[in-house]
Amino acid sequence: MNKIGTAYKTIGEVVKILNLKNKSGKLIPTHTIRFWEKEFKQIKPRILNGNRRYYDKDNIDLLKKIKFLLKDQGMTINGVKKLLKSGQSNELDEILNKSINANNFKKKVSNISKIIKDLKNIK
């Protein structure tokens, strides 16, 4: 059963949404997001029963920005903190959206080429 896009997501679901992977390609455990919560005070999940964290769309969008800047752009934590505080959020949103669209395009092209290779092998 899929959750509606506006529903709160668990920390495990957020790891999948962000596609956080280690060098071997496996999903990163949730401790990375908990660490980011400590470093970036802007991340404020709802903490309910038994310290379970639930993230809304705004928190997930912020985590996407942080992941993009840290992992894709290679910035430091202090650099990301300064950028988020500087108010350049609109420019950052535009860059992030273009990057996500490019990644989606690359994935689609890769899938198409795989399908074509599979079709050639069938003949």
C-alpha cells in the first residue's frame, strides 16, 4: 500500500526517497539522516511513539538539498550550513530540480539501452 505524497514518511522511507547509498551500492542505514538532524537544525521531524521519526514534505525537500550539496557537489557540512543560512534557497531549488531531472533522464536512457540489449539477445 502506497502512502499519499503528503503523508509523513518514516526515516527508512526517507533513505529510499533520497537514494542514499554507500560505495558498494547498498542503502545507507538511517544513522546518516540522524547525524544530519544534529548538524542542520532546520531539519525538524515529528518524533512520536518510542522516538520514531516522521518527516513531512518540507523536511524531505530540505534533506534532498543537503544530500545534493554534500554528496553530489562535494561541499562540506559547514559550507552547506552557510549556504542554507544565506537565503540562496530559490537558486538552490532550481539547481537541484535540474540535477534531479538530469538524473532521471540518465536513468531512463540507461533503462532503454538495457532493454535494447536484451531485445538483441533474444533474436
